Amino acid sequence: MTGEKTIYMQLPIIPDYRMGVFLPLRERWGECFEVFAGEFDFGGSPVSTSEAWKHFHKIENHYLCGGRLLWQAGATKQVINADLLILNGNMRFLSNWMIQVIRKLLGRRTLLWGHAEGKVNRVPYLRSLYLSLSDGFIAYTKAQREMLLKRYPGMEVWVAPNSCVAASDCVPALADVDEVRTVLYVGRLVEEKKVKLLLEGYIHAREHKLIPEAVKLVFVGSGEQGALLEQQAAASGYGADIDFAGHVSEVGKLREFYRQALCSVSPGYVGLSATQSFSFGIPMLIARNEFHSPEIEACREGFNAVFFESDSPRHLAECLDEMYVSRQQWCGRRPEISDWTKECYSFEAMCATFIDVAEGVKK
């Protein structure tokens, strides 16, 4: 138990999938646990779920220098005075610099959480300084932990596996082989996710008869490229076999999409949709050479993932053919993939790290 010790987080946003972590922590620690966050992330997407404000505190995100830097306002006094504060590990949060310096002078414990390093590390000395202001780092993967320990000897580092599913939802979406008839994408329809590449790969597979007409393409998600993708799908001649389902977050509905899927696909960088797919036992087809999110550590080639050459619609199409030919084998593996995900990548596994950090549990 934490007693009356306050445990606060200040983050850019609270997306819907984070509620599965934060609500159990609120239940455990009561009002001693608080999360402060804004509405929009860098670039305006992703965004906080409206459900977050029923439980936690909304603050103001001010994006500066063309959206490259962030200053957060509205809870400075509270977070400075917290017994334990967890901040985002992104050093582009200018307000975090100030908060860390003040808390360092006051002798209060501050931890960073998130990506161990950014996509571009042009100023490593600034990164080193930013990390030195904290009392430790909560990384997403074991590989990130090892990298940090090697680069910064003496730093305390924990691992909270990035998750978007509860253990109770890690149940295989079982299906007979003849029911498996879709190629599935779940995520934002944005340029950086290279969703257009999947559309092109599917069209190539159909044009060259690598997959039968019965196999449809389904997009679950929304984003600024949605309308353009729908236009391209209609113009391809295969529009009747390509479905745009919009944003879906309800687990029961998602389960049905995954149940019918031959595989899910990540045409750009891998994100949380990988562990979501694996929670249902569904393998993922993944572009190999991308700047993947930490979830790539969960993608084990031959077990729950198949990799294709990045930016190659042709090779993506060929891999769809391979997935279709081996669909019976993949259907049989769904329980094993789902059980593994439950053990390693559930909300409960993620919560356990924060509990250990806050309550001083040693493992």
C-alpha cells in the first residue's frame, strides 16, 4: 500500500487503450493516484478519450515551434508537489524540463516513461541531461532496458510492456478454415502508417490471382487518408471487396473482425495493433525495415508474424498468398498465440510494473 503518498502522472494524452491500465491503478490507490493530460498529441492525433475526463484531470497542451515542442499548463503546482511523479520520456516536452529541475532541487522522486530514444537523436548530450534529471526510466521493452543500462550505467530501469488488451480479453478468436476470408488492417488511416501500400498489395494479389475472390480487404480505423483510400479502392475495380468499417473499439465487435481474418497487416511501422491482433491469436504480416514502435519485440517471425519487404506491394501480395495457403496451420495456432500474449502483454502485466515502482517491490 502507498498510504497517503501521492502518485501522479503528467502525459500528453490519455487514449482509450490506456484506461485499462489507469483505472485499475486508481482503484488500487484511490485519489492518491492522478493523471493529468491534454486533449491532442503532436500533429493532432491520436487524441484523449472523452471517458478519461470522468476520472482524471484535463490540462492544456500548447504546441510551439510549428508543433515540434510542447508546453503543458494547468497542473504545475500539483505535479511538482507529488511524492512520486511519472512524466513522458519525450524531451520535446519543455514543461517537463522545468518540472524535473524543480523536483530535483526539492529532492522529490521523478521517473520517465515511454520510448527509450526518439526517431532522431541529433543531440545525445541533451538526451543524457534530460535523463539525468530523473530518478529512473520505465521502458516499453526488455531490449530498451538493456540499451539504457548499457548507455547510462547506474540508472534504475524497469519494463512495463506496452499493452492495449486485458488478460480477460486474450481469448483466441476461433474459426473454421472456411470462415477465414479477410485481410485486416486495424489502426489509424494516416500516411505514416503506409495504409495505401496495403491497398496496392491487395489489388496486386487480386490482379495476379494470388488470392481467391472470396478474400476481402477490411480497414478498421479512421484518419485523414480515409476518403482518398476509398476513392482508390472504388477506382481499382475491386471496391466491392474492400470494406471501410470506421473506428471500432468495442472488444466484441473487434473480435468478430479478427475471427474472420486470415491475418492482420502492418504496412508501415508496427504499433499497439500487433499485440491486439496477437491477443485474439491472429498473426500479423509486417513490413520489415521500418522505424517500429516497441511492440516489434512481441513480433516473433514464424510464431505470430511474417515479414515482407518494406514498400513492396508485390512482396506483400506474395506473402498474402503464403498466408492463405497456410491458413489451416495459422488457425490451429490461435490458442497458443493468444495465451502467450495474455502472459506477456496484457494490461495486468503492465500494471504490475507501476505497482512495483510505486510500492517499492523488489523482484
